Amino acid sequence: MKSVLLHINDDPGLEARLQAALDLTRAVDGHLHCLRSNPYHPQMAFDGVTGMSVMYDIAKMTYKADEELWKRIEKRLADEDVSWDYSEENADASRGLTRCSALMDIIVLSSASGDWDSAIPLGILGEVLFDTRVPLLVQPDTVKKFNVAGPAVVAWNGSFEAGNALRSAIPLLKLSSDVHIVTIAEDKDHDLPPLDACEYLSRHGIKSEVHEQQAEKSSVDTALLSTVETLGAGYLVMGAYGHGRARQFLFGGVTRSMFKDSPVPLIVSH
């Protein structure tokens, strides 16, 4: 895990995303790619007689805002001890990130935990998960760090999504002080028992401990959040559950709740 892609946008979650991306990049001795996706499309500005004037005014304002944002990021990163670059895409956030994801190892996005419209980060998360095969670091707006070396919790239900998330997190789990595999008892049996996940990690030289919790299906997210707090986890690894419909990713209840309520960063794969 060497190439970290960071979503750059002037929103309340930017500083948390940026600091998490720096912590991650530094921990893996990697390279940070900062991507500003500009959603402005000139053809949308035409309105007949005054269309050209409207287009020019919007382009001018957008260019100025992007230039100011670039200068802020450049100043912020000037004294950081990480390798980085900055680029722009003429696309909305999800499409820009998708275009640039082919040679990336992880993408840093915001969770839906902030005070701004949660539909915006949820929409970006959904489209990027649906359109890429890259794991995401989902950062709460209020958490200004990513403690790679701290304890890690793996949410395990024996599914393909959980296995994919675990596999993609191996480079980070190798750096964690403790790894806890947490399974919440439900009505169905696990396709892959938690001990299989534990054995898989051991082949990578990672020691882990299995925790089996009891909870009603409607409170799986509550049980996970409680366990994260009890274990003092620095982050949570989990699969994202849902399905695509008309280019929108419709999240399952637990996934949506964790994106909104998790107090720690999430490492997520679909």
C-alpha cells in the first residue's frame, strides 16, 4: 500500500481527511495524490441570449476558488515529510476519483458524520465503492488523525465483502498493535467462521483475537460501536453492504449507520 488518493474539496471534512491521509501516507512510506475534482461543466451554463456571459462568470469564480484551494493545500503540505502531488479533474467528485483510482491503493473520503448534508458524502461513497475496486479510508469530520499503529477491529460476518475488506487491509493490520476480529451473532451461520479469518491473518504474520458478541439483528451497528469503544480501537475494518441501482449505491442499514455514527475511521471495501 503505497499510493494514497485524497479527495480535495473545500468542505467541513477537508482537514480531517487531509490529516488522516498524511498519517496513512507517512506510516506506509507512500505517496499522497491530492485530487480536486471540479464539477463545473460549461455546457450547463448556456441559457440562450445571456448564456455566454453566465458561462464566463461561473468559470471565473470556479477558477478563482480552485486556485485559492490549491494555494491552501500547497501551504499546508509544504512542511510535511511526505511525497505528494496535486491534480485537477474536470468532473464531479465520484467520477474524478474513479478515473484516477486505477493505480491507487486506497482512497481517503469523508464519512457522513458531519453537520453538512449527509447525502453528499454518502453519494460520493456509494458511487466510488460501486465503480472502483479500491478500499476506502472513511474519515469522520471530528477525528483529526488516523492511528495506524493503534488497535484495529475487524467486523466479521463471514461474507465475501468482509473477506475482501480484511484482505485489502492487510498492509495496515501489519502495523496495528492489536487486531480484534469481532463477530455479532445473528440467526444465520457464517459462510466463513471467524477462526478462518484468524488463520488467514496468521499466514501474514498477524496475531489476532476473536470476540463473539450477542446482539439482535437490528442492533448489530450498536454492538459494533460498543465493541470499538471498549477495545479502544484506532479504526474499524468492514465490508460495505448494499446494491447498485441506476448508478446509485443503496447501502444496507448497518453500513449506513456506521458511515454516520462511527467515532473512528473505517477501512471499507465492497
